[in-house]
Amino acid sequence: MFQPQISFAFSPYTALYDLIVPKDNMLRQINELVDFTFVYDELKVNYCLDNGRNAIDPLRMFKYLLLKAIFELSDVDVVERSRYDMSFKFFLQMAPEESVIDPSSLTKFRKLRLKNLNLLDLLISKTVELAIDQGILKSTAIIVDATHTKARYNQKSSREILQDRSRKLRKAIYTVDESLKEKLPAKNVVDTLEAEIEYCEKLVRAVETQLEIAQLPKITEPLNLLKETVEDDVEQLRISQDQDARVGHKSADSSFFGYKTHLAMTEERIITAAIVTTGEKNDGKQLQTLIEKSKAAGMNVKSVIGDTAYSEKDNIAYSKNNDIELIAKLNPQITQGGRKKEDEFEFNKDAGMYVCKAGHMAIRKAKQTRRKEGGKNQRTIYYFDVEMCKSCPFKEGCYNGGASKTYAVTMKSDEHLEQTAFQESEYFKAKAKERYKIEAKNSELKHRHGYDVASSSGLLGMQMQGAMAIFAVNLKRILKLTE
């Protein structure tokens, strides 16, 4: 069972917070800005309300997870920091002299208390509601994009992961005192997992027992990460696959193994919707859900800004039916076809015919319906005078000596024709320039809040990580806009 902690526990030392934690401290500002009591309403179904001993306050546990997301700390380090950092204690509503929780309690809280809870949508809707209440969310446009996150158990062997984490620890030690190399065990040269585990255990013992620098924060963080890997994660590393992670592609020659988070964000840089999927999912297929989630969160969506991935025919039709402007360029395959630039022919609008690069105009044209596509797409075939082609200086690669020379153009649908005209307008070009904002938000999530690598395995764990990271960046943005 649990009893909500509405205020600070009584302590004769509480007045210290007014002296030590300044008014402009970010955590103090978040405490004053957000009413966190919604956590009780959402989590009470996962607690027994009238039996057993009192649980650790769920609001405090939730705030611990938020601190992890804001400062990119491990469970061990966020609890350790709350032992001596007065701003952490103030944020957690702890008395200055109060003892901290055991770090393992955070794992149980994630697994037992946050189950069956759509945390991602809940936290985003709370921040959007807060932004509207503060009068800072005035935009009617959302910017959409997807950012990738590598799986924690990436396509590396168990030994490679241990090597990577031990290397980071050694690097941190060398930056403090390079002469300490002599006190560390010799690197493992045996190509087996057992030998690598043995080496990592020796390294941990050497740092903890032989070196006085073990208490430095710069050393404790990589040390704790390596210890968790050796002591708790080795069994997981042996099976070493994240069953939900998939291979996705950032470009034609670049791929990753993990997840995608599809985001919708206002022009004020407040995230209004997010969908976490496996890495191979198509970006454009998520657009309609992102719009609906943004509306459910309280947004009035009139425009959507995105890249070519979102200009699918279904999205164009959906946007038109819902009176939404789709600021997304059509794929060049639609507007120009699959030909190389040097192979394209020019269209003479006065004659209604195509002209080849030698200046010869087609002599006739005919329409053709593709039966394989259900008769939906028609092509126009333009015929050229083969006698001219035979003596043309550009005939190599263009004319193969056949009885005819043709140039086929697939006729665009009405939706594509309208979108083609729209994307040439000055209004479209001006609005499209806003898209850079979401790239900056993706970078903030990855480089400041650890969103480049999943903190746990599984789609559910990725959704939880996304919920806390997005909640953190939205709160920071709201604080910035209310200054």
C-alpha cells in the first residue's frame, strides 16, 4: 500500500534548501511549474491500497526516473547523487538528512508499477497541456521526423561489449593520472568471453581497492556501468539479442540495428506526439497517427511540415480531407521519374510534346494503361523520328537501332499534380525552412539525454525511455519559453 507524500517531511533542516538551492535552479523551477500529483492517479491501480507495509512514495520513484533522463545517469549514480546533491533532495521532496533508496528499487518500480501504462502518450499530453496553460503554444503547425536509436545489445558479441565498457573506464582513469597504467591489470589477449569477464573483474577490483581515485565522479560512472555489466548483465549478454530490435536504414548505404521514434513537434519546439517502432518501419506510414495524437493532446493542427517520406499519396488525400496543409515535397521519382538528369527530355508546353537533348521533337504521342496496376496509372508514349535518331550525335545509350524510339511518361494522379503545384509556391518554400528545428531536437535527445542508445532491451523498455526523455526535453523547453 502507499500513502501520497504531498509535502516535505518535517525536518529542522528544511530551511537549508532556501539557502542552498537558488530560485533559478532548474529542478526547483520544474517543481514549481508541474503538478506531479497526476502520478498518484495513474499508478494507484498497480498498488494495494489497504494492505501491507507502505511502499516507497511512487512520486519520488517517478522523479528519480526523470532525474535519470535529465542528467543521463545510471540507477546507482542517480541514487548516489541524491545522497549529497541538495537540489536532487529538494526535487525529490526529501528531508536534508533523509536516507536514500536502494538502487534496485528503481528496477522493480519500472517492471511492476509502470506496467500496463501508456506512459509515452500520458507524459507528452501533460506537457502539451502545461504549454497551453502557460500560453506559449500558439502554433497550428507540426513538424514531423523520425530519429533512430541503436539497440543496447547491438550487433556486437558479448566480449566486444565488455571490451568497450572496460576501455571507457581505462580512458577515464588515464585522463586523471596516466601513470596509474602500471597499477592496472594487463589487458586480456585471449579471444574468449570467460577470459574477458575475468579481466573485467580484475579491473574493477584494482580500481576499487588499489586506487584512491575510485570516488571521483568521472571514474565512478564508467566503473558502475562496467560492474553492472559483469555482475548483472552477463547472462543477458550471452543470449545477446534484443528480440524486438530490427535493422533500419538511414540512407542507401547506411544502416542501424534498433528502433525508431517518430516525432511531431510544434514550431515552438514542444513535442506533441511520438510513436516508438522497430527500426525497419516506414516513416510516412506514421503520419496520420502522429496528427491524431497531436490533436488528442490539445493541438489544433492546420499544417504539417516534413520531408519527402511523408508525401505518400494516402497522406496527401488524408491531409486534403482534413483541411491540413502538407508541407512535404514529393519524391523525385514522382516528379521526374527514375531517369538520370542527363537522360531527361524537356517538355515543350506550347507544342505539348517532349524534346530530346539534341533538339528533336516527338512526332506523335499515345496513351497507354498499365494492366498490372489495375488501370489506375496511365502512361503517355512519345514517338520520335528514327531517321533522325540514326544520325544523332547523342544516339549512344539513347537509340539502340530499333524500329522505333519512344519516351514514356507516367501520368500523375490528381493528388500528385496539386501537390506538385503547391510545392513550387513561395509559401511552401518559406514554411519548409522550419523543418531544421526538429533535427536540432533529435540531436538534443541523443546527445544530452542518452537517446542514441537504448538503455534496456525490448520495445516496451524503449517506449519507457522515450517517455522520460521527451518529458524532460519538453519541460526544459517550457521553462525556457516562460523566462
